[in-house]
Amino acid sequence: MVIGDSCAKVGRKCRGGDERSSRGVLARSAGVVRVVVPGRPVAGNRTLRWARGVVYRDPRYRAYVELVAAYARQAMRGRAPLRGEVTVGIRAVFTDRRSLPDADAIPKAVLDGLTGVVWLDDRQVCRLGVCREVTGEEPRVEVVVRPA
């Protein structure tokens, strides 16, 4: 996948023998990891601060990061995280324009969930493409990770 391609190439049009499972996880083949996380994507700017300087993440954000990590573990099928630089494409599907977060807020929770599962450290991400769509389909996030 070349970052900048249309959203359709991020997840819908799979090439090269990838299998789509009934639970939304796509199989890993030839170093490519494809993960589909069902449900409404959560934006990564969910930091809340208390008056006494305590900073914590919104529980919805933490739950979504854990959900992404669970689907990523299924896609990795027990394999070790990728080493070296990776290219990441993210397609976020929404059902309603009123629920659209900023495009730059979408990758944070997804990347946090994939760190330690698909790659070791998010510094390995050298290219990142994000697109968001409003369709009649179920809300979800589709992620494609390739070695750079």
C-alpha cells in the first residue's frame, strides 16, 4: 500500500491471499498485518486533568486501546512483533458525520493499541496514512501494517 492511495486500498480490497475472518481480523501474510476493529473509533485526545495536577486517560480511551490490542493479538497469531521501520494505513469508518473526530486524533488510540503487539515501539512507524469515511456500513477501523 502506498500512503495516499484511496481509502478503498487500506482495507477493503485485500490482495495476495489474505483471509477475512468472521470476527473482523484479517490474516497476516508475507509480513503484512491487517487488523479490523469493529465498533466506533475512539479519538486519541481523551486526556482529562484534575485540579491537583493528576492526569489520567478517559476510561473509554483505555478500553478502546485494549480492544485494538486484542484484535491485533489475534491477527499476529502468536508471532513476534515486527522489527524495523513499518508503514501504517488506517481507515476509520463512521455511520454519521456528526460523530467525526479530527483525522489527526484517530491514529493515537490505534497506534497505542498496536504498540508491543504488532511492533515493539511506535518510533518504528515511518509512514502513516489516515482516512475517514462516512458510509452506511458498520463503524470500524481497518489497519494495514507493512514493513517499510
